[in-house]
Amino acid sequence: MRFRHAIYLASENFASVFKLLLYRLFSAAIFGSLAYVILSLGLSAITGSAEVAKLWELAGEFFHALVNGRPEILAGLPPQFKDAFTALLKLIAFNTPSIIGCVVGVICLYLLSRFVNGLALFSIANIVNDRMSTYARTSFSQSYFKSIGKAALYQLIYVPLCFLYDALMLAACWFFFFYAPSFLPSWGFVIVLIAVSLTLTAVVALEALKMTLISSWIPAALEGDSVTHAFRASVRRRKNFGTRYGGFVAAIYLILAVNILFAVATVGSALLITVPLSYIFLLCLQLVNYYHDTGKKYFISKDTIVDCTEKELS
């Protein structure tokens, strides 16, 4: 019932998809340009070097000889590749401070972009919450500036914590992809499929756990609770934990299936719609869980209210 209501609410707020899409495209253009500037300035000594030019030249010779069937040229290329690659490694070692600076700069830009994009998600959550509580139609700009204080504080806490959690999740993925399959017999390509399956399962399970732990954080903050108290209460909330966790697991698998299917069927173009819609659906699921767990009634349409026992009142 919660899952179905979240889907219905996401469709009711479908107009927010295009607002979120435009916001994220604008954000991506700005931060992508800044990242390009940082990388081009910091790595110019490497990308514009004679060592890199030599590698490109050798690569061109390799493909030209391969296409034209010149085995005598192919036989002489490996030593040249080795020398060119060794020279490139020496150049990289010499420019290590610049590379570290670029990595730090890109990471900072990434965190800042998540902060800025998160402000829009908090605004969308406020729009959905207004629709659920009073069936009000709040504009994106009104919601954005009305909630920007709480949204900024929420993102200041959420972004660093999420970054650390994602780093731990990547470590777990490394374990399941490279280490866990080593306990199984070597079955060639089958072992690769098992490794991918284990890694995907770990990602879904850990991502669903994160969403479950913070599922009432935004809703409680929108309902008037302080951001810090809402975070502590959300992490400690044990009521209907299994129901919420199972719902988020199903939601993640559904999102993966829908995005992959539409990406393949439309050569990626439908992702412009399905990706922001996925974010909105997860926000709706968080709000639905919160309303049910706290015993609040909410609108799913103009003439339909759902109470805390999941009975519909017309």
C-alpha cells in the first residue's frame, strides 16, 4: 500500500520532474565547466607533454599497422610503448603535487555540487509534503526560498556523511567483486556474473539501509522539527523498520530496472525524465512512510485521503 501510494504521489507531482531536470542541467553545466578548468590547468603539463604525444603517435601507428596488416611494424612497437610509458610515469611522478591538487579540487566541486543539487531535492520534498498535508500547490521557487535555511543545514550534515558512507560502500563493493568470488570454483565467465550479482546486491542492500535510517529526516524537518533533532530521531527510529527497508529495496530495484530499460529502448534520451522522476519517487516514499509511522492522514488526490491504518476515506 505504501509503495503504491508513493508511485501515485510521484505521478501527481510529475510537473516537478521538469523543474528538477532544468535545475540539475544548469548545475551540471556550471560545475562541469569548473571541473574542466581545474583539470585542464592542473594537468596541462602532462596532457600537453611530449611523452603523451609520443604515446598517441605510437597508438596511431599500432592501429594503422593493424588495419593494413603490417606485422613487421607491430613487432617493433612493444619496446617503444614500454619506453614511452616509462617516460610518462616519470612525468606523472614529477607532477604529483599538481595531480593531488586536481583530485582535491574535483572532490570539493563534487561535494559542492551535491550540496547545491540537494537544495532542490529538499524543495521538491516540501512541495510534495504541502500536497500531502493540505493538497496545496506550492511553486518550486516559493518552496526553494522558503526552505533554503533548513535545506542548507540538512545538506551540510548529509553531504559529508553520505560521502563517507559511499566510500565505505565502494570498499564493500571491491570486496564482493574481487575477493568474495575467490572462494568459489573458477568457472570462467560464470564467476564474473556471480561477482557482478554479489556487488549489485551489496549496493542495493547498503543503499536501502541508508535510506531507511534517514527516511524520516526530511519529513520531520519539514513538519517543524529541527534538522539535527530530526536526524537523531530518524536514525534511532525502529518502528516498522523492516517494512521501510523492504520498500526501499524494492524501490531501488524498480528504479534500476526502469532506468536501464528506458535507456536501452531510447538510446539514453529517456533518462532525462526517468532519473529526476526516480529522485521524486524516493522522496514520496520517505514521506509516505513518515505519515504512516506517525499516524498522520494525507491526500493522494483531491478527493482521497489515506489514514494511518492505510484505509482510504473518500
